[in-house]
Amino acid sequence: MINYKLLTPGPLTTTESVKKEMLVDHCTWDNDYKQITQNIRKELLKLAHVSEDEYTAVLMQGSGTFGVESVLTSAVGKKGKLLIAANGAYGERMEDIAKHAGLDYKILNFKYNEIPDADIIAKEIESDPAITHVSMVHCETTSGILNDIESVAKKVKLLGRVFIVDAMSSFGGVDIDVSGIGIDFIISSANKCIQGVPGFSFIICKRTELEKCKDNAVSLSLDLYDQWQCMEKDGKWRFTSPTHVVLAFAKALEELSAEGGVSARYARYSNNNDMLIEKMTRLGFETYLDRNQSPIITTFRYPDSADFSFEEMYSFIKERGYAIYPGKVTDADVFRIGNIGEIYAEDIEKLGNIFEEFLKGVK
Ligand SMILES: *Cc1c(COP(=O)(O)O)cnc(C)c1O
């Protein structure tokens, strides 16, 4: 088995100590396990800058998409109408979820290299009184763009609608003042900036809005309200929980705190990202975005050479210890490099040297 580090937006490279937590088979019904779940929920509220009176955290089995699907199908349900602001594949995935669940929805599509405009969103809401919920992505991992959720939240709140944010790839790596901004539901998952392993998503919910989800869900296993009701009693998950993943996540939260919290992690990721862009630009690569770049993941254009092959470059880099990520934007030939997870300045330096070596062979 070759050992390499992941320069992807999740799953990502985790610490040995987080991986070691998974060597224990833990039962799900005893008090110490339930207490671990409760502590995780409390810790997530702290990271979101919210009080336990106003907000609650719900953990949901599955990958990040399961969390988004849980919120949309439980909150919008059969009665509401969702407005989606999309500028990438994850915004578009919300449309896919809405379609599958038969939700009433409308989508506003923005260019992949532009942030959704708060005024355009506000106009759309004003012209359609049926709209009850507005959703968008924070860091659109498709391109690496960081959307302006604050400006959109202001309008959405002014117009009295529910605001849902997919902060999958940013929560824990970029500080988000959830109650200050006015977010009603914010979704992330275990295997992104908290640096756990894949297996569940989590949702920080405004209690008054979560209460309204009772009997509203169109799915059994993704019913956010029922999941909450069960978990809220004593920390028991409604159906079998991913025990190993939960133990690893608890450890990852401890390590986030030991690193100095979200601000320290943001500083490390930002430094990785600055170094990466500086080095790649010096080697002649162009970034896909010219502004609103997040410190999470960067999209680079293919070099202008008939001789270039992404597959060759990918293998060359992987053999030397790093896995990069294919592109996902639809209007350009690009690849992506994530810089979250257990990745440090020395990794970015090594990666830069590997790219330099690879380019020597490209005419
Ligand atoms: C990773 C990610 C998701 C979830 O993807 P899964 O493959 O279901 O974990 C959703 N939205 C964004 C912005 C993401 O980065």
C-alpha cells in the first residue's frame, strides 16, 4: 500500500491519534458513549458561537450530502418553497435533492467564478411570496470560492425567510458567527475542517425553526426532527451510529482546541493557501478565480501545452506522496489542490518542488 497525503477537500489527511481512536469497538447504548455524543454536540455549538438556549446540534449518519438532504427535506418539506442560490456543483446538488424529494423550489444560477449577489436574491424573494426558505453554499468546493453569506443573510432575515447554509468545507476552518449572521440551519460533516473521518454530518439548528420540522419530513431516516428528539433525550442516536467515526471525531475536536481553535486553524490553512498560490503562480499556473478565493481549496487552469496530461501529472505527484484533485468547474480545463487537513507549510513546499520537477518534462 502506498502512503500518501490527501490534498483534497475531504476526506482529508488526519492525525495518527485520530485514526488510533478507531481501534476500539464501542457499544452504543451505555452512558459513556452517549456522553461522548452529547459532548460533541455541545462543542459544535461553541464553535458556531451560539447558545444552547437558542440553537441545538444534531448529528446525522451518512456523508455531507445526507445532512443537506436531511435539512432540505425536513425543513422545506411538502409545505414550503425553497430558493437555491447556486454557483457550483454543491449548490446544484441542492436542486437535485429538491427534485428527488418533490419539493417546491426555484434555483438562481450564478457563474462559477462569481459570488451569489444578495440584491438579486432579495429581488427574487420579493417577487415570490411563496418562498419560505433560502439556501446556499458557503465555500463552493467546486471552484474554491468563498461566498458572502453575511450579505445574503441580511436580506433573507429582513424579508423574514429561513436561511440554510451548506458550510461543509468551511466550518471549523473559517470562523462563522452563526447566530450573529442569522443562519437557521448550517450543515457540515465529520471529514472536513474538524479533521475527523467520513461517516456522519452535523447540523446546527435554530431551535424555533427545528421545532417547526415536526411531522414535516418526506424521508424516515433523514428526518431531522425525529433524529433530534431521540438524541436530545440522552445522546442516543436513533439508528445505529458510526461508533468508530464518532470516537475519532471527539478526538479531532480535542485536537482542534489544542491547536488554538478555529482562528489558529484558519491561520494555518490560510498560510498553506497563500504559499500554494504563490508557488504555483511562480511556476506559471493560473488560478481559475481572480477574487473571493477561500483558504480551503484552489482551482488551477491546465498549463497551455499540447503535451500536458492531467493523469500523468496526477500519477507523478501521487508517487511522490500527495493526491491532488481533478477539476469540477464546467467551463474550463482545471484541477484542484486542497490545503486542509493535517497539511503544513513543509507539505506545500514539497508539493511545489514536485510540480517543478514534473514541469521539466512538459514541453
Ligand atoms: C464535501 C461537500 C459536500 C458533501 O459531499 P459528500 O460527498 O456527501 O460528503 C457538500 N457540500 C460541499 C460544499 C462540500 O464541500
